[in-house]
Amino acid sequence: MKILVCDDKQDLCDEITSNVREATGEKPAELVGALLTEELTKFFDNVRSCLNIDNLAYCEPLPATPFDGSIVILDNNLTFLKIPGPPLTAESIAGYLRAFTRADYLISLNLNSEVDFDLRYLVGDYSTRADLALNTSHLANRALWTGKPSEAKDGFLPWYWPRLNTVVARRRKQIEFVNTNLTKPVLEILDFKSERIAQLSATAIGALSPNAESEGTTNEDLRPEKINVSDVFLARDRSLPVRSEREMIFKGIKNEFMREVMARTVAADIDFWFRRHIVAPQEPLVDLPHLVSRLPFLLGKNARNADGWNRCLSTREAPFGLDAQLYKQHLAPTLYSHDVWVPDPCFWWHELKKDEKLDELFFSAEEGDWADVVFCEDKSTFVQRKSDHEPTEFPAEFEGSWGQRYVAQVSPYRYAPRSRLAL
């Protein structure tokens, strides 16, 4: 795993490097100060040259860069770089690095350094143009890289954090997936059939394309299932903010490099769309901890103690710690098939909700059949509801039925907005 740290000041870069090394045992490469200025200047000169070609079908791939093949960690404040124009930030350059280099995954540091845990949408800083926004101190938490609660520093491990040791392989598969399907309907290739599209929130549909209308539209061309992958590229400005540039790139779609630029951009957008609008709200897909929170009897005998609940989170093989027979009969047919977009097992909730046998099992349960535990989003573990450090319930900002969640409020980490903890 290649890691590249970029900063304008050596002392800040040293701090980032030290934290990465503490968690991973690896020393990342560095681009600091004048060297970073030099590389970014060459890079943007090459991007401008490419975009100034009258016919982008003839644009050649840009020269190799130090960003290629890396998890790129960018300190957000790059004001000391001696580059003409307004001061640079990680947010102002992340999208172009994603589109025009072969950087695998982009992390923006200290975009909002006063917040460690997002209580609104459970994705971290949802405004970032990078793939993930973190604070420097988070990089020293080994669990950020492995996803293992047992390795969490201070017990802090937000469920929405990706496992950084897996993101490079996943992003490359995502780009390949998109490149193969660049002219196809996006919801179709993501396995959202019509009854599944009906479960998407208006926000989720609008996030794919602001031009898509609701299921009730009489204009067939504006129905959600008509949104092509290329429409997502043209509609979203998260990576490339200038629409005329996106339109120029789209016109060069037959050029292999332009297709790659589009695929890299859309892959990151769809990945974020799943995290923000599908996995976080737990509708229409539901993952294991939130599934067993709704249907505890799926754990079988393991439902009687917290260890049994947590065991289902540590296995990557079916039946994922659930009752084998129930899994085979009821859950296996509803397992989401594209694990390139969801790193953990997810199931179609609407199809499970219609299963009358599951309803019968739920309502036939007796007191004591399962432990009184809740899933803490900030620890990635189940915790007894009544304990010395009782979990706090809060409403996240989702459209849908499953906004109520729990946190343990791990010290000394900062949660925001605090007002949600009082609701």
C-alpha cells in the first residue's frame, strides 16, 4: 500500500507521517513545500493543455505523477505554497487529482478540525471533495486502517470510517466497473430494479442527477431508471466544478483517456452516493448491525449476550454469525451482489420486510430471547443499553424510518452538531 503525504510545511508533514507510521508501521512518501509546488504546477499546466485542445478525442494521457497509485493525504491548508492565485486547499485540488491522475484514494485533513464524529449524516464531513475528510490525529488510530474494534484507539471507531487497507483495491474495481458501463443506466447496473428504486428517497435520486424526477413523472426520459452513468458525470460538480469542462470531456468519450477521466470521477461519486444516501440511512439496503437491531432473532442462540451480537460483525463469510438455516432461507436471496460498492454485507430491507415468516418469528419472541443491547455508531460495537456509560440516542438527518441511532460519546472526541444529542 503506497501512501503519499502532501503539505506546505515540513513540521506539519512530519506530524502526519508520524501518525501514519504509528498506525501502519509504514513510512509514507512525502511531497512538501517547494516540491509539492513544483508537482502541482506541472500537473495543472498539463490539465490546462489537455482541456484547451479543440477536440479532446486527441488528448493523450497526462505524464506520470507522484500521486499515481497512492492513498494521497492532503492537508487542507496549503496557503504557504508559492503558487500564483488564491491560496490553495486540499478541497480545491482534490477533484482534479482524482480525475486526471491515477491517485487511488484522496483524504483531506483538518477540513473541520473541531469535529471528530458526524451526527448529521454519519459519513464524516459530507462537504468534502476528497473521498474522506479526517483530522490528523485519526491517522494514528490503527482501527481506521483495519476496521477492527479491538485495535481502536480509546475505543473510538466510527462505523462510517472505511477500512483504509482495502480502499485502493475497491476503488480500482469501482473504476473498472464504471468504465465498462459508462453509457448504461446507472441504477440498472447497480441492481436497483423498479421496486427497489421506489424505496429510494427523493434526496438519493436527486443526488444522482438533479434532472431526474419522481416515479410519478409522465416524462419517460426523466424517470430515475433512465439516468445514465454519463448523466451522473455531467450533472455532478464534486470533482470538476466547471460544467463546460465536463461537457468537453464527455464529447471526447471515445478517447480512452477521457473515458478513464469520466470513470474515475463517477466511481468516486457513486461510492460517496452509496455511503451518504444508501448505507448511512439503512434504506433500501441494511447492513448487519442494523439488520440484527431490527430482527434480533436472526442471531439464533447468539442473541442472548452482547458477545454473540458483536461476533456477527467480525466475520466476512456467510452466514455472518447468523442462524444458518434462517440465513439460507430468508437472507441469502436478498444479499446485495455488488460488494465493490458496499464493503460489508448488505441486504434489501424492503424484501425482508415483506417476508411473512420473519414477521411471525419476530412477534413470537419472548422476553429474554435476546440481550438488551444497542449498536454504537462511534465504537462499531454493540453495548448494553443500561450500563455504567449508558449509550446516548440521537436522531440523524435522514429521509426515512431509521434515523434513530446511538453513540457512546467516547472521550476526548468531539461530536457535532451537539444539538442533535439533545433532541
